[in-house]
Amino acid sequence: MIDKIFLLEQVRVLKNLLRWTLIILPVSIAIGSMVALFLWLLHLCIHFRFEHPWLLYFLPLAGLLIHFAYKLYGKNAERGNNLIIDEIHEPGGGIPKRMAPLVLLSTVVTHLFGGSAGREGTAVQIGGSIAQAFSKWFGLNDKETGILLTAGVAAGFGAVFGTPLTGAIFALEVLTIGRIQYQAVFPCLVASLIGDLTVSAWQVHHTSYRIDAIDIPNYFDAYFSLNPLLLIKVVIASIAFGLASLLFAQMVHRMKHLFLSVFSKTWIVPMVGGLTIILLTFILGKPDYLSLGVDAEYNGAITIPSAFQAGGADTWSWLWKTIYTSVTLSSGFKGGEVTPLFYIGATLGNTLSTLLDAPVSLFAALGFLAVFAGATNTPLACTIMGVELFGGEYVLYFAIACYTAYFFSGHNGIYSAQKIGIKKLDA
Amino acid sequence: MIDKIFLLEQVRVLKNLLRWTLIILPVSIAIGSMVALFLWLLHLCIHFRFEHPWLLYFLPLAGLLIHFAYKLYGKNAERGNNLIIDEIHEPGGGIPKRMAPLVLLSTVVTHLFGGSAGREGTAVQIGGSIAQAFSKWFGLNDKETGILLTAGVAAGFGAVFGTPLTGAIFALEVLTIGRIQYQAVFPCLVASLIGDLTVSAWQVHHTSYRIDAIDIPNYFDAYFSLNPLLLIKVVIASIAFGLASLLFAQMVHRMKHLFLSVFSKTWIVPMVGGLTIILLTFILGKPDYLSLGVDAEYNGAITIPSAFQAGGADTWSWLWKTIYTSVTLSSGFKGGEVTPLFYIGATLGNTLSTLLDAPVSLFAALGFLAVFAGATNTPLACTIMGVELFGGEYVLYFAIACYTAYFFSGHNGIYSAQKIGIKKLDA
């Protein structure tokens, strides 16, 4: 019944998948190990700063250090994630090997002195840079290099957040707005999985989040499986999440331009950025918006986990974190955007849950996912991330929040190298 | 900070989304209502046959009836799902209104007399046909009609299985192998959601499945969050699931050709098909592989839910269901392929769990999803379906199973109208 040719096709598929598995294995173990080292150093630095808060005063100097490190040794590594996206779309000069150690160290320095930044950019750049190096050693052609780079992004992302499936989907989805292609799906899945397993083999663990059981009356219980009232609240909140993504992406882009147009010497920019952060912290009188925002510096600090509880965030926490992070990143400090986006989303979700009389932990989770989805244009990856981090019960709300935010966040996300496949107005 | 133009874009997006919501609302309420009617009739017919098993003897005559109904009144409705996929890719003569009632009634007749078939084909055709009718009434252009048809597929699928998110992703993913485009993502989400809500408003309920808590030792517990041994077993099983998809799709295609080449009169084919089913049931001495396979005809019958328990399926149940369903569908009876694919997958998963010493309910669930993913080339939709039906805990295994099966199922799935975007060997 079955054609010989068909089984031959399966054998070819099997060979191809085994070949890619063998290629991916060392690459993603290397990426996972470096990400584990990064997460471990980050944890040390953040807690060291908690014990020595005066380190903040050296933030301008730290910025200067990072600035000159990139200027003297960086080559084109300064372009970060955008360089990787460009190289996947159209291979050019390649990604320099030095990008991985440079971004690792400068992110750790940023956090040691209290800069407000994230982790995913660093992990993605570690992934891209290591993948590029292996690609040269293995003598892969341009097309294969593109696939390996995509897998490197998947490994970095999956490893840093402990979300392997999200890592794979993110790497495929982030390249082009409005389109996912399965070109590199298998290498991405393997890479992300091995990257995550490597981090857990190094005994580095991730923060776990929890959505409380929701106990609100559903007046339509007799008719609908879903709560239509809650659904409408989710949509309204998600439009706000999308606008918060837009605000964040615009602030980062425009503040960078502003800094460069005001100061003729580029090395002044990180000094001014660092001073601004110090000033803001004085004005607010608390260090909550510095650094990563995951672990608490003191009892009662506003963090991502605290935003999942009633009263765990101030009304304007999301705006302060937006300002802190855009100042930090646009003045040349290093790190990712994603953890700050989680912070902005979770705290905004907390605020909106009060306004809309909605369950706090659910809305914090929706904000966490949706602001990230809007800013990076990866609604599907963020929906999956919701399942990997918070469980599957609310997957439909996750998807609605992520896609709604995606539609309202505009076409200029945080990655300017992203291509536009399908315009949002057409969707 | 924010450009006026940017907020104008958001207003245009909002207008566009509201416009589509207004268009989709009546369409998906109509589709959901007709699907609810279909599910209700199906339930009645299946249980009526349970009480009157002699109805099986009339299966050949029922086939004859369906054959002439389509010959005399069907126009091009006979092409079913493929016609809808074609019309979405390239609008042509449109989908006839009569497709919806014809496929509904003929599927109900197929099940009343014991034909082995599913439901999703029927629901998708109801969705496509109703969407086409509304599109004409609303005076939509070709591009908009394509979007509305896609949304109709989403509404039908989401409504029939009670899995709204899966419905939307399925409609986007099924069109082209290896590519998902967000062209119609918003209308699909709304349509699928409203379709599902409509079914639940009509008080029609779906079968629920459950994966038992897995209690197997993970020898690597100290090192890895995942169980590597289980992972390898999942991959091996999923290659088998992919080959089962390939076998199913090939059997349906080839048996149709065989029937048409052997019998000069086409009306003989359904008679022969019906007689074959009767004969097979005599040989096996039990009615387990007739009809849908969800509810049990007697205590101890092999059904999809029974396959989730140890001993709940025979070693070759999956092969018998493959034969029953390909005979039924290739001889002109109506219904979908998906529920039989669920049955084949769950029973094969049950068998493999014994062979591989793996948890039964998990492997039944993986088979359930993966055989369907392989046969329809929709691995992402099936991963999401896993979350919607079984919860999010095993989402990574769901994805690995669905993508592995997808790679091993070849390029000729059950929908011949599906285009190839990215070849599997390239992925």
C-alpha cells in the first residue's frame, strides 16, 4: 500500500533530523552553559547590590566603562539583537565571537550598579554569537547558518527563562511580523530544549509564578463556559497593554535619538543616563525600579512576583519602570528589554485589576505576557509562554491578551531589524 | 512623545477590529447554532443505533442515499474541505449554500447506520458554506471573502470540539504546509470564540479527557527538570504516530482510486463500502470500530476515553479503526476524519505505552494529538488543542509529539488542496 518512495522520504527526513540534532547538541550545550553562568553571576551581583546600595552612585562610571568597552573591542556587537535578526534574514559579515562575553559582562555590570534592564537580549546575543562561531567551525553554508542562528536564539531564550517551547516559537516568530515559517522549527525545538536542560543540569533555577484560583461570580454560568464579562475586561486591559508596549518602544527609540542629538560627545550619554537613574531614585525615595525587579531588595518592595498580589504594585509603577528602563537602555547600558516588559505588564495589570474590579493575579499575568507580546510582536510565543509559566487553564485569555496587545502596539517594536510580513491593519 | 500619526494608526486598527467583530458576530452565531444542532442530532442518532444495532444492515442503502443526494443536489459540494481550502487560496465559483445542510444530514445518516467517521469535516463545511452565504449578503470583496471563509472554518472547528483557540490556529495553519500567516488571525479568534460560546449557550457539551498524574521515577531528577528517558520514548512513539498518519492518508486516497477503478458504476461503491463494514464487524464480532468511537455502546467497549486507561484498547485497535474509516470515507459516506484520527492515535498510544513501558494516559493523549497533527499538517494547532483539552502541564511533550509526527507523515495529508509552503525536508 505504501509507496517505496514514501518510506524513502521518511528515511531522508530521519537522516536530516539526526544530522541537525548532532549539529545542535554541542552548540546548545555551550549556549546553555554560558546562560547558566550568566544567570548565576546575575544573581550574585543583584544580591551584592542589595547589601551595598551605595554601588548605585557608581552607575555613571559603569556606563562609561561599558561605553568604551564596546567602542574599543565591540566591532559591530553594539547592534545586539538587531544584528542577529539581520544576519538570519540576510547573511552578511557575521556575528562577532566577542559579542557573547562582552554582552554577558556588560549586562552583569549594568545590574551590579543598579541599571534597569533585563536578561533576554543578553541570552539571545550569547546564543547568536556562539551559534555563529560553531557554524564557521562546522563549515555550514549561508542557509544552514541562518537556521543555526535561529536555533541559537531559541536556545538562549529557552534557557534564560526556562521555557523551551516558548524559546523555539519566539525565535521563529520574532523574525517577521505577522508570519511564522517552519523552516527551522526542528533545530529550534532541539536547541531550546537542550539549552533549558543544560541550565537545569547546572542547578540554576528560575522564578516560578502562580495565578491564584479565580473566584468571581460568572452571571452567565448557566449559558456559557466562559465568563463574557471577564472577557470584555480582558480586552479593555489588553488594549492598554498594547499601548504600554507602544510607549515603551517609542521611549527607547526616541530617547536614544534625543541623547545623541543633545550631546556631541557620545561618552557623555551613559554618564547622563546613570545620573538620571540616581536622581529618579532620590526623588522616588525607593530602589524598587532599579535592576531586574524579580527578587525583592527589602520586605514590601515592588517586584514582578509582588505584582501578582493585591496591593503589590503602586498605581504608576508601570510608568516608572518604563522611564527607568528606557533611560538605562537608551544611554548605552546593556541587558534585555523583556524582564522590564514583564515588570511593566505585571504592575500595569495590577493597577488595571483594581480599576476594572478583576482578579489581580490573572491580570498581572496577562500584562506580563501581553506587554512583551506587543513590544516584540510575538503574540504566539507569549501565549505559549503563559502556558509554560502559569499553566494551561487560562490559555484562551492569554491568547486574547497577547493578540490584542499585538494589534495596538504599532509596527515599530523594540527590534528595528524585524521585517513586516503581514501588516496589522490587514489582519 | 507619541506621534499623532501613531495614535491615528491605533484608531484605524480599532475601527477595523470593530468592523470585523460586527461582521463575524452573526456569521459565527449561525455557524455555532448549526454545529450545536449537528452535535445534538449526532448524539441522538448514535445512541439510537446503540439501542437498535440492526440499523447497521442498512448501511449500504444509507450509502446509496447519500451518493444520490450529492449526485442530484450536491453541485460541487462533494469536494468538501478541499473546496473550502481552494476558495480561500483563490476565490472561484464559491461554496454552495446547500453544502451545509447536505453534509449535516449525510453525516448524521452515516452515523445512524454505523459508518466510521468523524465530525470536524462536517463542522468545517458548515462553517465555510455559511460564511460564503453571509459574504454574498454583506457584499464583501474577494480578499475579505477569503478572510471570512477562514473565520468560518475556525468557528466550525472551535465549536465542534469546544476548543476555541485551536479552532483559530487550525484555520490559519491548515491552509499551507509549513507556514502560518496572521492575515485573518483576529476574525478567526473572534469567530472561533463566538462559535464555541454559541454551542455552550445551546447547552450542548463536549467530552472531557484527563491525563492521570504521572508517577514514574525520573532517574535524572537531581539534574534535569524534564525526564530524558521519557522524552526519548515520546520521540520514538511520535515517529510511529507520524507513520500512522501517513498510512491513514494513503489508505483513504488509494482506496478511493481503487473503488473507482474497479466499479464502473459509481453508485455501487457506497454499497460495497457498507457491505465491507458489515462484514468486518461480523469477523471481529464487536461493534467497537463503528461510528464515532467516543461514547461506549456497551460496558467495556473500546472508545477514545477507554484508551486513556490501561487495557482500554486492543493491540491492533488503531489498525482496525484505520481500515474501518478509510473504507467508510473512501466509499462516499460523510463525516470528518479527525475524530477517527483521535481514536487511532489514542489506541495506538495505548498499545505503544505497553511496549515502551510508559504512562498510558499521557501516551494516549500524545497519540490523540499527534496522529491528527501528522494527517492534517497542523502541529501547532494540535499542540494548542492538547492544552485546551488536557491542560498545560505536558505542553512540551505535546509539541514534540505533534512536530515529530508532522515530519514523518509525508507531504500528502488528508487535505489534497493544502499548499506546500516550506518542505518538511527543509525544516
